[in-house]
Amino acid sequence: MVLKKSSALGAAREPELTATLLAPRHWPSWLLVLLLSLFALLPRRWRNRLAAILGGWLYRHKAKRRCFVLTNLRRCFPQKTEAEREHLAQAHFCSSAQVMLDMPTLWWSSKTRFLRRVTLQGVEHIEAAQAQGKGVILLTCHSLALEYGGVRIGLNAPLVSIFKPFKNRLLNWLVYRARSRFGVRLAARADGLRPLIKATREGAFFYYIPDEDLGGEQSRFAPFFATEKATLPMLGRLSKGCNALVLPCYSYYLPTEGRYQVTVLPPLQDFPTGNKQDDCERMNRAIEALVEIAPEQYMWGMRLFKTQPEGQPYPYEEC
């Protein structure tokens, strides 16, 4: 399927690699890029071992992030013991290190090598959605390997997503390059959802990531694991407005196989429901199911619950 050239999707402005990025203030970033690119040449088992060592160091020394992770795990999994939550947090930091060491795969690898390193499970759901001629919203969440999902699915279907610029200009260039170089189209976040809705109606798959806490002004509180989370009530409206199926998908690393996998699940049934609260709850349950595929690889370091109902304490006060 090819998108119409007349699509109203306003492309995000592509960052440029200019001589100004060679200024001394960017040298630390270039050094990190160089080191990661060299590490990418190491045998897989060496990188796995290095990720375990680096992850352990991060867990011990990144106190603020560790506090965010453990706070989120306590709220979501009160049935687990503290030792179990700490073990999950340690695995999360090791997974974070693994994904960081593998970033050059997104930056520099050829399409052939990328396809060897990143497999797609659930292609039949993508093909079935295309055959129906309806719009498609790929419901995903902030997994550590999130970047792999959009790029990999974009090799099977026309895909659009949102790009929010980074303050670090070199990182901005690298991330834009990684996301778009195999054909994924990126829209500026400042342009809102209207262009993305039109592109989805015209046949694009919309890679939608709604699990960030964006404040209480437009959100509703809905269950998320064992707690309540400020949730944007947008998915039902998008699904209806785009006449779109909602396919949950999750991206994660398979350590025993040394590769990444993107899993696409069957579309949500009887969705949207017509009730905003019910739609929020359905969406969060779908995201829970995705997280449970590889719970250590969810971005538990985000402030997932910074917005609280009136009168409830801020959960990250001790961090």
C-alpha cells in the first residue's frame, strides 16, 4: 500500500548534520556515539555481559531513577515482595543498558542486517487489517525497545508517527535518522493529531504511544495494574474518527537469541465502546497485557503517576 502524495501529513523538520555539531560542546556526545558504535562490533555474548555489568552499575549509582522505578513497581505490583520488585528493577536496568549498547543497529545497519536482528511476529494481523481496507492504529507503549517497533513495522506497511525534538542536537539528528531512514513518516508534535488522522484515513498505520502522564487537564483516571493512572481519553475518538482497527504491539529484546522482536496482537474487539471511561480502561488493560510480555523492559523510570487525584500525595516526593 502506498500513501497518496496529497496526504496532508506535515512532515517534522528533518534535523541537519552541519559543521556546528563539531563544536567542542558536542564532543562528549560524539565520544559516546563512537564508543557505542565500537561496542556494536563486539561478539553478542560480550555485549550481553557488558550490558549486565553496566546495568548493575546504573542500578547502584542512579539513585533518582532507581527511586522512580521502585516507586512505580510498588504501586503496580503490591502483591510482589520487596525482594521481587528489586530483582525486577535490576533486570530493568540491565535491559536498559542492553538497548543502549544496541543503538547503533538503529543508526547505521543496512536494511538486510536490520531484518536479521529484528523479527516481526503477528504479520497476519497486519495483512488482515490491510485487506479490510480500514485504518489501523498500532497501540504501543514505552518499552525500552520502542524504536525498533516503528521501524520494523514500517518495512511491512506505510507508517506515521510523532517526532518530538530533543534538546541535544546530535541525539536529535540520530533519532530522526533512525526512525525515518526506512520510510517511516514523522509528523511534528506541535502540529497536533489532525494531519495524522488524515494520513491514517488514507492508508497509513498510526504508531500511537499514549501511556505517558501528560497532566490532569485532559486526562481521566483509569485502572493501571493495581493503581490508578491519569489516562488520555483519545484512543476511542481516534479509532472512530479514522474508522480504524486498534492493534496492540510491543517491542522487546530476546536475550537468549540475541535479537529484538516486535509482536503485533489481534485487534481490540468491540472498540470503541462509545464511553470514554470504558475506552480508557480497555486501553490500559491492553497496555498491561503488552507490558506483561517482558515486564522488565517497560520504561519504569518514567514518572507514570505524577498526576494524582485531588488530595493524594505526590508519589515521587522521596526521589
